[in-house]
Amino acid sequence: MIRISSQQIFSGGINRLQDLNVNLNQTQEQVSTGKRVNRPSDDPVAAARILKLDQEVGRIETYQRNVGLAENRLQLEESSLSSMTDIIQRVRELTVQAGNGSLSANDRQSISAELKQRLQELASQANTQDSAGSYIFSGFQGESPAFAKNINGDWVYQGDEGQRKLEIDDGVNVAISDHGKDLFVNVPAGEPTFFTEVGPNVQSGARISSGVVLEPERVADASPTDYLVTIEQDASQASGFRYDIRDKNDPAGPVLDTGEYVSGDSIRYQGMQFEISGAADGDEFRVNTSDKQSIFRTVEKLIYGLDNLPKQPEAASITGFDPENGNSLKINDAEFVFDGSEGMDELAAMINGRQDESLVGIEARVEGGEVKLISSSKEISIQAGDMVGATAAL
């Protein structure tokens, strides 16, 4: 027989009351927190499941934030591109307007001034920043503006080709940006073109203009060759300097073209025209042919064309040349008489070999079955006379 003392009875009662109190406190905590498990000891199995669910909820919340961020970035990009589309449409309208041959010099300068303003607006949109101050079109170089002016005053891309992405679900990544090189630089040109650069070692502060294509066919023939233009001292020239043009990939190779260098005067080669200003002995410049052209370079060339229209050469062509004995052709004040044996090549040679004041600065070339006349200094007037089938176009 087991004796139970009064102390044991009292101790048992106290322990029971303490357990009830613990349970009561636990129940009150559950009621106040709204949670059945407030610590792992409450239910180790449930606590483990809750921890796993908390991690899942955290991941979902992260994905939701990423979705919101991606949506905001893409909306910002879409808004910027939409604004640029409107600007480009206005540039197109101005380009059509500039093609009107009846415009005065003041009219052209007015169009040029607005194009410069639109160009600045394009650059501003291309350098759009998000709420964190990151440039959205700079690729991974978000701390730097996507486009900036180089020493020539031309807008050039200075970001990289990175594309930012965000994970919006397990294994699901979406692009939240597009770099400016793909969007604004690598734009297919309607015909071969070129762009110019100051050499990396030029310290004189010299500049080279964006230039203009005078003869697309010759530029197409030159492509994809890139050229190196070097300024050299030359006592035989009135200015004391000359320019030499070589293949950029063969800088020590033969000189392809040379001439007197006068700061700011036009240099023409292979259907391209550009100007170099402020160059010193040994300065080098690059002329790169390309089948792509940035939207900024396109507008810059339009501005160049309007601002430098007086520098652009006159051009004319003679087609259907098949003279008979006694036929004549008059170019400006120079008259040519034929015996019927001449062809296109002979006509071009006669024009280029004629020492006549009215033909100074006029060059004849045979291209595509016609004689093309290029003048850098005067207008061209052609009278086919009694030559049957011969036509002249200015």
C-alpha cells in the first residue's frame, strides 16, 4: 500500500495549476497574435512548415516587386520611344520641306535651326533616367548618359551593349531595358554612307565635320573600305599643308588622294565631302564607310547639308551621246565639235583636257553609261545643239 503525503497532494495541485496557467498563457498568446504556433516549441512540425511557407511568401513578394519594377521601366522606355517617334516625324516633315528648290537661304537656315532643336530633344529622350537616376538606354553603364557630344559636336553612343533583366518567377527572366546602340545607332541606311572621327592622338583641338554624300554610287563602290586622312606640312602648298588619304587598314600604304589643306575647306573623295578645321601637322582623322547610320548622324547630316549648301558641287550628266560628223556640244562657254568617232570616254577626256576658263573646276567622269560632270566652283550649263539623241540633265 502506497502512502500519499499531504505534501505530495499539495505539490501535485500546484503543478497542475502551473500547467493550466501555462496553457492559459499560451491560449491568450494565440488569441492576441492570431497564430497557433508562435515559437518552434509550440509545434516543431508545424513550425518547419510555417518557415518554408514564409520563405515561399518572401520569394513571391520579391517577384511581385520585380514585376512592378519591370512594368515601370518598360512603360518609361515606351514613353520615351513614343516621344522620339513624334520628334522623328517632325524631322521628316522638315526634310520634305527642305527639299523645296524655291527656298531662300533664310528659309533653309530657319529649317536648320529647328532641326538643331529637334536633335537636342532626341538626345534628351535618349538620355532618359529612371527614378533611381539610372540612364535606361546605356546598357549596363547606367551611371553614364547614353549619348554625349564628341570633340566634333556630334552625338555618339557611350554606353555598352548590355541588356538588364529581372527574374519574375522561378527560371523566368524578362528584359527590362534595351541599349541605345541597337535602338538608335545600328539603323540600316537607305544607301551606303559614312561617318567621320577625330583620331585618338589629336591634341590640337582640330575638328572634322559630319560631311555629306555627294555621289551614292561612288560611296557604294568604296564601301566597306575605311580611310585615314593625315595632315602634313608641305612647303609646296600655298597654305603650307596638304592632306593625304590612305586605306585605314594600311596606314603606311600608298596615298590614294592628296591635295592642299586649307582649314575649313571642303575635301572630296569617293563621292564624300567633309571639312577639317584647325588641324596641325601629323593630325589624323578617320572616314569610315558604313551601311548603317544613327538617327543622330542622320539629322546631323541634314543640318550639315542645309548649312553648307553653297559648298556642295553642281552636278550634271550627258546621256545618249552618239555624235555624227559636225555635231557640237557646248558646256558653259566651251564648245566641242565632233567627227562622229567619239564615245563617252573620248568626250570625258576632251572635257578634262580642255584649258578653258569656263571649265575650271569641272571634272568629267564616265559612270553608268553617261558622262557625269561635277563642279566645285561654278554652275554648269549644257547645250546639246543639233546632236540627235543626246540629252543633258542638271
